[in-house]
Amino acid sequence: MSRAIAAHHGKFGRACLYELNRSMAMHAHREGHLIFQLQGPDPIMAVSGQSHTTGSHVAIAVNPWQPHDMRVSEEKGVALMLLLYINPIWFLEVSRNSAGALRFGSSCIDLSSDTQKMVQNVAELLISGDQRDLFDNYLFNLTQVCHHNSWQRTPGGRFDRNVCSGIRDHRVRKATRLMKERIGNEILLDDIANESALSRPHFYKLFRENVGITPNVYLNTLRMELAINRLVITDDAVTSIGLDLGFASQASFTRFFVSNVGIPPTDYRRVAHYS
């Protein structure tokens, strides 16, 4: 059974330690995402459709808005995973360098023994909850090393061109605005397409070209972000959060949360802290 061990939120983004034995559906984040396998079987990550196996010597990096999923075999046991979601603006500000944009060059990162120790230090700080003032520094150093190492695998310094750095088309910008405004209501993507002056096929094609993911995945990302935020900073009932986000019941909201986050919302709230 998957369970949350610790989750810490801050200006850096969020850091989570999970025991996982269930898979996650295709999803995305606006943050840069780093996945470290600490113990147990090696999950398989699919990033932009390409499969990669995690391990003690290999981490997986996912760029902001890059679609990915995780496949975990229940029969092989539970995997202990450290998952980092790094705010690109925080990373840029702390690095104090315009070259510090959070774009990973490769989805696979080779971990040296020193980097593995850094991973272990971050996990231990996350579990203990002590020395929170040191956490951001440890986290930045680990992210910076992984960011640098990801480009060592990338010939010519090229990154995945399917990952968009901005929404260029004004009709797609309008569509994303409409989704954000109506997030608590039933959203019909055909209506969003019509109001954006696009046919359904053209809307889906243009959206993916501009954002890097489908409108459905984008909408699920908005719901996931709002759900996590309310679980952490409010005392609102899980049922109320789900209903406000357009789910018919707590059960349907929980299924959505588990498929996108890996654990139930009540379990996430139990361990999550914000500073």
C-alpha cells in the first residue's frame, strides 16, 4: 500500500517522501521535477513518451509542463521515493544567474557517490523536520548538481523542443485563462475551443504545440495544484475540496488524486507542512 512519509512546502516548491507500490497516470507540473529511488524496486518513468528506469545511481528529471507517468509493480514490493518539485522562479533567483533557467538537458541523471549523499541528506532533513533553515540550501545544491549533470548527456546543449517555454498563440492563452476561471465548474473543452475561436481538432493540435501537453492534462494539473494547496493551507474537508473542483464525490476526487499524486488526499494532508 502506498503511503506518504513526509511532505514539505516552501518557496522552493515542495519535497515529498513516499512509499509507492501503485502507478501514476500521465500528468504534468509547472515545476521542475526530480525523482530519486532510495530503496526497493526500480519504477519505470515515461517522460514525453520515452521510458527510463530509476535506480540508486540514476535519477529522473522532468522539465516544467513535460508530460510523464510512473509505472510501479505491486508484485515487486514498495519503492521508497524522494520526489522534488522545484519552483523555476525560486531556482533562478537563488542561482543569481540568467543561465539558471530550470531546463534539464536529459531525462536521466547519473548520480555520483557525492550526489547520492546529497540525496540522502535531503531525505533525512525531510523526515526529521529539524534544521528547516538548512533545507533550502541543501535542496538548491542538489538541484543545481542535477541540473548541471543533466546537460552532460546532451550533445550540443539541446533540450527537448517539445517542452514549450511560453504560450505564443493568443487563442491558446485565452483557453488557459478560461480554464483557470472555471476550474470549480464543469468544464467542457469543446466549449473552451469554441470560445477561443478554434475547431476541436485545431484546438487540441495548437494547444499541444504551445503548451506541450493536451488540454485534458493541463486541466488536471490545475485541479491537482489547487487540491494540494487547499489540503496544506486550509482545514477544509476533503469532500468539500473535491466538490469545489468539480468532482461528483469524495471517492471520485480521491481516485483522481491517487492517480496523479500517488497517495490519497487524506494521507498527503497528514504529513504535509508549509514554511
